[in-house]
Amino acid sequence: MAFNFDQWVDRSHSESVKWDRYHDRDIIPLWVADSDFRSPPAVIDALQQRVAHGVFGYSHPSPVLIEVFIRRMVERYSWHIKPEWLIFLPGLVCGLNLCVRAFTDADAGTLAPAPIYPPFRKAAAFAGCRQLSIPMQLRAQRWLPDLSSAASQLNGREKLLLLCNPHNPGGTVYRRNELLAQQQFAQAHQLIVCSDEIHCDLLLEPGLQHIPFATLNEDAAQRSITLMSPSKTFNIAGLGASMAIVPNSELRRALCRERRGIVPEVDVLALVAAQAAYCHGQPWLDAQLDYLRGNRDLVMACITALPGLQLQPVEATYLAWIDCSGLPVDNPHAFFEQAGVGLSPGLEFGDRRFVRLNFACQRALLQRALQRMSNAVQALMG
């Protein structure tokens, strides 16, 4: 089946967070991480059938959804998980916050790479606990955590290591030896590990393989909470269906205690969408990945040709982490916004010298945005 990712879908009057930010200005929104592509036809069809049923009471994950997700883990990662390990959540960010609140307090802190997806930083702040930053360093054109520098800053009261694999921002897909180093770091310092793997299906570089942290060995499995979701993969983030995979029964009980009375069960339509995506969405996903590779290559070619900007290869995600430190501007986000392109400010991730560009959009729109960025940089740099 052919899928048309060049199809224009007008989101300007759909209560879209992404598009409403600039609804009255000529600014192309390439910021928050949802795509502008229509979701897979199988997902849309399944939702329409469920809506036609007309009753939307409380629901729970179907045996089919649980079975297809477990089979997906086996087929992709040789990971044999058990149904009782699964905790379904109405979003991955609430899983991050639950982990911080369940396993830390004012005296027991967290560690997280930096720069990183803003909810990692906010989760610790919301819980009132200390967060130690593990600096991400550039090595052979890949962003990797500097664990040695973090070790010297520990005070012995840290309890939780937050990971993001593939890393957001930057798009690093961790290799096995890199994950093992993080597991050994966690083991040495007796840390529980929360691994956000929401972008695991969005690998762009041929030959790379996502490795769930929990599959490294039994120690990794027993100290980990793995967070996954079909939301970014199939553009159903607004529906909110995510899974925490927790092999350790004690950690699982702690998370369930923390969610009581606060975090609701997953919405019935979100469960329907997740099941349809996992059961029937793979052909669409394969086509989307091909399209995203083309968009990534377009971004790489444009940005690396401009003076004052740097962009390392994006191995995964649809997010380009652009280093603007060579531009003579104090606020690169504001600079590009003035040029008519709305990007995510690097300051939110922990480094104001950067901006993050979401290239999961129609190619013609991306080309317009890149042309605006190019014109602005060339005018600035002479």
C-alpha cells in the first residue's frame, strides 16, 4: 500500500498545541515532537469503528493488545516479557514523574544526562528532589554521556538514573557497550534506572538496532523501569497510551502505589489506537521511516552548509539538535522565530546555544522553513 506523506493536512483549526502557538503569525512550527502526518489508515479505521459503537465507559487493555506488544518485544529484541510486568499509563511523561516520586525524595536525588528532554528536568523539580546532570559529550559525531565526570559529583544519596534511548535531543542510538557502561555505573552506585525508549521505533540510520536497557542482563532487568509507547511512532501522542515494563515486582508495586488516586487508567480510544497501530501499522511505519530519512538528509545538507551552525548525524528520532554557538546572537531561538521558523529553544533542554528542529512534516513545508533559516543566517553572517 502506498502512503502519501506529502499530503497537506491543515492543523491550524484543530486545537493543535504545535500549530496554535503561531496561529496569528507567519511562523512555521517545527518545535514540539508530534508529526504532521495522518496516522496509519488502520488506526483511523479502528477508531471510527469504536466510535460507531457509541459507548465509552471505563476500559482496560485487551488481551490482543497485550499479546501483540509482548510478541513485538520478542520479535524485535528477543525480550520475553510477562504480562504482569506491564503497567499501562496515559502518557510516558507521567511515567517519568511516577518514577521520580516513587523512588526519590528531598534527600534522595536523581541523575540524568544533559541536555535532555525537558520533562526529565521538570520531574525532579516537581518532586522537590536534587538532580545531578551527566554532561553529554560529542565523540566521533555522536552525543554520549560522560559518566566519569558524574561519578566524582555523587554524594551517595542518589537513587534514580534517568536514561533516554534513543537520546532526545541528539538522536543517539546507544550501542551495547555504551549501555553496559551505564548499567555498570548504576550497579556500582545502587541506582534504579528509568529508561525512556519512546523513540525506539524511529531509527533512521540503516544497520542500527535498538537495545532495551532491561535486556542487557538480569541485573539491568531487575533495577529498571522501561517506558515505551506507540505515540511518537504512529503520531497518536494526543490519545495517550504508554507502557511501563517492570520485571522487578517490588519496583512495580512502588509505582502502582504512587499512581493510586492520581494517575487514571488509559482512555478507551487510546487503547484501540495502540492495538491497531501495533497490529497493522508496520507498513505505514516503514514508509514513514523512508520519508523521514529523506527529510533528515535535507536538513543535514542545509544546516551543515550554513556558517555558524553545526549538526551531527541524527541516528534516530525526527529531531535535529542544531548547534548555533557560531552565530553572533544571544538567543538563537528568537533569531529563527523572527525569521519565520518556530523551533524548540535549547535552553529548555539545558543548553541555550542550541535549537531543536522537528522534521516530521511535509517536505515542501520543511523546504520553506530551511530556506527561511538559510536566508536569515546568510544575511546575518554576510
